[in-house]
Amino acid sequence: MVTKSSDEWYTPPEIFETMNMTFDLDVCAPEGGISWIPAIKHYTIHDNALEQPWTGRVWMNPPYSKPTPFVEKWIEHANGIGLVPISKSRWFVKLWRSETSIVLPDYESFKFIRDGKRKQIFMPIAFIAIGPQENHDAIARLGRPR
């Protein structure tokens, strides 16, 4: 059972269908992974992804209660796509000013999967691509990058 304060907000399957790419690693997966996320390997909270090596193309939908350490490691890794909260944090400003592609989904219509239902999250979000061009191309299929 997911509690109200839980970080369990899953990216819907059509996002991955639209991006049409496979990830080497999902760094913030629930136990057992998520069947529709095309990742070869995944780390759960029990694996402590921040202590593990990240390899290849990474999918990251970090815990929004504390995204900073995940986003900072993702920036250092420099290969992947993330779905992050829009924030006044230093890491968001750094991403905004760097060689990333950023797509802002329609906040009003974007729904995560939570408790098996589609639900809108309480904050604006952004898809961000870093690294090889194919990552940037994948999120461009979701909307016009800035």
C-alpha cells in the first residue's frame, strides 16, 4: 500500500513507448522493477543506487522528497534521461544552463501511475536528456525541447 507521503509515482508506459529506447539501468525502481520500463537492470531502495556504480544509459525518476543526490549523480554520470521536479535548486539551474534537452510536459494532463490509478502530481515536472544525441532525440519525441 502506497502512503500519501510516498515517493511511489510511476512514469506511465506510453512515455517509454514514445521515447522508443532501452535503458541500461533504472536507478529508482520499486522492488521487482516496473514491467513497462525498458531497463535491463534496476536498483531499488534496498540496493541504494547512490552507493552503486551507474553504467550505460540511465533512466531516473528520483524520489521527489529528496531528488538532489540522485540528480547530482546523474549529472556526473552524464548519460540518460530523467523525469525531475522543476525546482529552484542549484542542480536544476545547472541543468537549465548546460547542454541538456528539456521538455516540459503539459502539467494539466500529465498523469503518473500511483496506487494503480492515473494521478496528477503536486508539482511541475520536466524530462531532461543528457549525453549522447539519441537521448536528446528520444525526449524530442515527447515534445519540443528547449
